[in-house]
Amino acid sequence: MYRYNLFTKIVSIMVIMLIPITILYFYSNKTTTDVLRTELNTSNSNQLSFFQNQVESNMELLSSWPILLIHDPDILSLKDTYLKGTHLNLDAINLIKRIQTKISIQESSSNWKSKLYLYSPSIHRMVSENDAIPYSDEDLKREVKSGWHVEKIVEQDGDHFVFSWFSFTPFMSEFTPEKVNTIMKVEFDSRNIEDMLDKFKSDGRRDPFYYKQGTGLIFNRSADKLLANELVKRLEQEQLKQSENRTVNINGESYSVNIVYSDKMGWYLIDYMPLSEILHPIQTSNRLFYFAIGALLLMSCLVAYLLYVQVQVPVRLLVGGFQRLKQGDYSARVEIKGKNEFSFLSGRFNSMVEQIQKLIENVLMEKIHVREARLKQLQSQINPHFFYNCFSFITSMAKLDNMGAVVGMSHNLSRYYRYTTRQERDLVALSEETEFVTHYLEIQKMRMSRLQYEVLIPPQMRKRDLPPLVLQPLVENAVIHGIEPVSKEGLVRITGTCNGRVMTLTVEDDGKGMTPEEIIVLENKLGKAMDEEMGCGLWNVHQRMRLRFGEDAGLTIAPSSLGGLQVKLQWLLPLTDNNMDDI
């Protein structure tokens, strides 16, 4: 069968078409989301900065009051007023009344609820809108600080903060109550900031709040304080910047957090908003798009299925018939359904296969005869090569007057001759081939006493069939070209292994061996036509095994772990082998 049918191809094409659309949509959606978040963060930061400027403007206004009042004529004249006792005289009382009136007018000029205090070292009194009481220099010295000072007030209805600002004349680097003429303090409660936060939130903000590390938080009156405190804990894990935007995850929810710092106040203004509220319309659009993509893909699959049933199934039946025909099953026929173009093709296919079956049977018989004739021709080329070596050995033993060796060789040679003269068979059992090779090795051992050999073939493998006279040339080459050229003791080892259908016979020696370059040259010659430089033994074995068992069978040559050469004969048993269960 084809690897990909028509149905798979159509669905694949639709998927491939939808992939770039989805990618472009995803990229466009991501770009839109990023731009939206950037613009939203910029807008939020601008609004926070604007709100921050309003708060700072009010604080600057309040901090300017002492400077204005210090130069008031009544306040300036107060520094020249001295009391003879602890009680105020009439002139001092009238002067303080005028100053209190001006303080009241000044306090009323702002939308924020604030208080002004005048400290006069000359009369040693603190003058407020409604009172003029003595004060302690020690307490005043501890209280006076540069810039805005914040004091936390803990109450049952919630914590709040009091902001205070001191101004005195003449100015000095270190405050000393005895050396100043006039001291003024302005203070306001953080509830003024809470009022502005409430109004700011009513304009569409989430829950803005002020935060200063080590001091506390100023909330709007409807704030989620638990969430704000948890948010601050997460923000404190990294250094806060002057102005920034962060995404913070709290309890599985992502929040977009905008932060603006006030240099004048020393506080951070923080506002946050859940990303789900920002991205909800985009997420809804995404779900609609993905639903449309899924519906389109489903309809494409339906159309592809209709084409599959109407076109692909009949084509698949024809392809299946051709595949069976390709595998040699000439009884393959295609079932004819309906009356259409495919039924016509199926009828012509069945007629064609029937004719081919008859022709193939005739051609196959002729091919078998030719192949068997070639096998017998290759087999016949081995005998002269082997007999030449055997008779050469007998001649040498006779010249040495070694009659025992001659008798022993003659006995083994007669066994060999009996084996070769009855080789009308195309295949023999490996056990017979092994016994035949053992006789050959015994003859060679009589000629070379230093020759040792091992035959390690499992019993179940000895039952397997293979062409006759394929193992003996390998052993002969190991003895003649491996062991004989060297003077030391030699070992020839014959090993058999079976792994499923794969049969392997290995002949190796510890003799002379071959260089890697020589091995490559020899393996290349095995697959080519035999020439004058190529001995017929290995070449015949290689070609006979390939003719009998296919292109995967044959010889491979490599260096042996014994030190010499290793020749491996490998072939694959047919699937129809009746003895597969014995392996």
C-alpha cells in the first residue's frame, strides 16, 4: 500500500494551509496584545503621574504657608514681644488674636484639612487657630526635622498618618530653639490623600494606594487591603524603580501593576489590575477563531472522507491487487463493485493477471533450469582446486617416506571423495559439511603438527541446509594463507551462530592476516566477475550463496580477535522453512 493515501493527503494539505493562518493570527494577536498592554501601561503611568502631581501640588502649597506667614508683620512683631511673667498682657493677647485669625484664613484657603502652628521663642508659646499654649524646647527640638515628617497613628477604625512640615527663621543647618526667631509647622492627615484616592478610583481605577517601605500603606476607603498587602510582599522581593510596570502572580491570578515614585513625598503610588479583565475580549476573540479553525478542519475531513470512499477505496483495492501481484501472488483478483470506471479497471486487471500468471509459470520453470545449471557449474570449479592441494600433500608425505601420514591422508581423502562424488544434491546438511571439513583439517594437521582447530557449531544449527562445499574453501584459505606462512603454532576456529532466520558461519585463524587495505580490495573483488588475479575458492562460495539465498547472503572479511583473519559466511533462511521452530 502507498504510505499516504488520498484521504491523508487531503487532510494534510488542509492542515498545512491552516498552520500559516494560525501562526499569522497568533503573531498578529500577540502583537496586538503587546501593543495594547504597552499603551495601557503608558496610559496608566501617565494618569498615576498626573494624580501624583496633584498630591504633590497640594503638599507644596501647604509647605509654602509657613514661608508666607513668617513674613507677616504681626508674626514678625511677635518676635519682639516679651512677657514679664507667665501670663499674656493685653497687647500680646490682641496680637495673638490677629495671628490666629490669619492662621484660620490660611487654613481655609485649601481643600485639604490642615493645621498651622506658630512657635514663638520670645513668648515661649505655640499659637494655633484656637489656642496659645506653652511648649517645651526639648520636645520641639526632637520634633523638628527637615522635609516632610510622617507619624503613624493607630486607631480602632484603621491606621492613618500625620504629615508635618517645619519652617523657621533664620535658617540654620542644625536647629537650635534658642537661636531662631520664629518657627512654623503645617500638618495634615492622610485622610486627605484617601479622599483623593477615592475620587481617583471612581474615575475607573482599580485600587490605587500609597506605599513606603518601613512606614506603611495609605489605602482608598474601599480597597482590598489583604490583596494590597500580598502585592506589596511580592513587589518587595525586587528593588522598586522610579517608574515601572510589572506582572505579578497572586493565587493563580496575574496582575498588571503600575508604580510611580514621588521624590517630594518619598512614597510609591501603586495601582493594579487583573490581566484577565484586560485580555478578556482578546481571549474571547481567540476562542471564536480557534472554533472556526476547528469547524473548517472538521468540514475538510468530511469532504476528504467522501472522496476517500468514492475514489480512494476502489483505487486501494487495485493497488492491493498490484502489490499481491508484485509479491508473486498471481492468484490475486480484485472484487468488482458497481458499474463505473473503477469496475471497468478491475475487470481489465483480473484479465491481465490471469494471462500474466500463465506466462510467468512458463518463464519461471525455464529460469529454474538455468539457475540450477549455473549452480552446478560453480560447484564443479571447486573440486580441482581442492584436489590439487590434497595430492600435493600426499606427494610431499611420500617423498618423506611417511607412510602413516600417507595412509591417514588416503583414508581421509577417500572419505572426502565419497562425499564429493555423491553431490547430485543442491543442498546438504551442515553436519555433513562440518564432518567433511573435519577430515580436511585432520589431513592438514598430519602435514603440520603445529596446527590446532576448534569446531563450535550448536546442534540445532547443524540441521540447517546449505550448498555443498562452501565451508571447505574458507578453512583451506585459513590454513594455506594464514597458518602455513608463519612458523608458530596455529589455530583455526570454526564458529556457528543462529539468530532467528540469520545463520552465520565464522572461520578465523591466528596466522598472517591481511591489512585493512588488502581486505577492502578482496571484498570488492568478490562482487565482480572473476579475473586471473582472483582465486576461484572464495569467489565461488560468495556467488553460490548469493544465487541460492539472495543478495543479503555471502562473505564478509575482517581482522580476527585471534590475530589473523576472520571470514564470515552469512545467509537468511526462507520464511517458508519448515524447521524454523528448531532454532
